[in-house]
Amino acid sequence: MSDTPRDKLFSQPRDMIVDFVFDEQVVRVFSDMIRRSVPGYESIITLLGLFAQEYARPHTQLYDLGCSTGAATLALRRRLSQPGCRIIAVDNSAPMVEACQININADKSSAPVEVVCADIQDVQITNAAVIVLNFTLQFIALEQRDEFLQKLYAGLNPGGVLLLAEKICFTDPAEQQFQEGLQLAFKKANGYSDLEISQKRSALEKVLIPESIEQHRARLLRCGFRQVYVWFTAFNFIALAAIK
């Protein structure tokens, strides 16, 4: 995926900014876009593999929900050593699913992977040892998040782990400004212009709805998870592990 084209989707002024969608244009530059926009993204992806190594049990399933082009799926696959396991990668964007399947086919790891084009809220979760929601929950409507996570909890085996990475907001306005400012500096350091940042922000405004870490933790505990740990943080992005 090193030859992914550079993200220039918002480099020219637009008369009208429409809501962000994961279409063919986005898929083509997605790897570059997320690497240059999300601090710590590559570290999170790499470290996800350790959870497959530590939490997978023989003859269980691992889910990558909102798999995009398959980076998290591959990280899980390359560390998965337990016998009889399979990974189910799901995304509702047909172009994403197509790109994910190409990347899976090019990978030499042996663990079986099923790539599914579907709404992750409609997928049946069973016999799960690991569930990954990598920057995915933030795109689900707020009023649907509790029910969705309760469904994931029900499909996890005891001792299984839900891995949730999200952009977050802060209840303290000063901290919100501080953390948001650092992410802005990160984007600029990676070559994004003020115009690109502004137009993409407008496109995501009604699509990506962040919550605070306190809201995430409270919801996960409410769903029944016995432990919730922050295992990665970078500015206004975090990764949580919720243990059943």
C-alpha cells in the first residue's frame, strides 16, 4: 500500500461542500489520508496485532468492523497463531471492500479472512474473541450506539476484547482547544493546507460525531464490560480496550 496516491481531494476550492462519503475517490487515497490526518494511526494498527496474539482462542472469530482497506485486518492476521480461527472484515462501502479484498489476496499470511460488504449494524456477531472498531463508531448515529455495542458485547465470548479507536472531544474548553490545535498542527506538518483542512472539516461535520472519553467509558460499562482501559492516546485520538 506504499504506492497509494497522495490525498488532494480538498485541495481546490469547492462551491458546495457535501457530506463526506467513502466513495471510490476516497478509497483511492484513503491510506495516505488517514496516515496524514490521525496522529498515531500507524502505531495503533501495528499494535492491534498484539491483541490477536493475546486474546484469540482456538476456533474463535475475530471481527474488523468498518474494515476500510484492511489495514487492521492484516495486523490481526499476521499475529494470529491459534488454530481454527478466522477473521471477518466488514464494510458498507463497496469500493472499500474491493480494496480490502485485493490487499488480503496479496498478503501471504495463512489465517482465513472473509470480507463482507454490509452494514456493520446488521452483521451477526458470534463466538468472538476480538472485535475491532477502528475509527468506526464515530460514524454511527449517537442514538444507535448503545444498542450496537450491546449487540457486540452479546457476541463476545467471556474474556474477549472489544478494541475501540475514536476521535474524542473534551468537556474542558481549554483542553479541547489545546488538543484540537495539536491535531491541526499535525495535519499541517503532513502537508495539508488551510483550505484542505477547512473543507474536509465541513464535509465531516455532520458525519463524524465525536464523544468524550467519559461518555465512551460509561457506555461500555453500561453494556456490561467489566474493564475498560485506555491503551493508546495521541492528542484528540484514543484507543480503548473493553474486556468482557
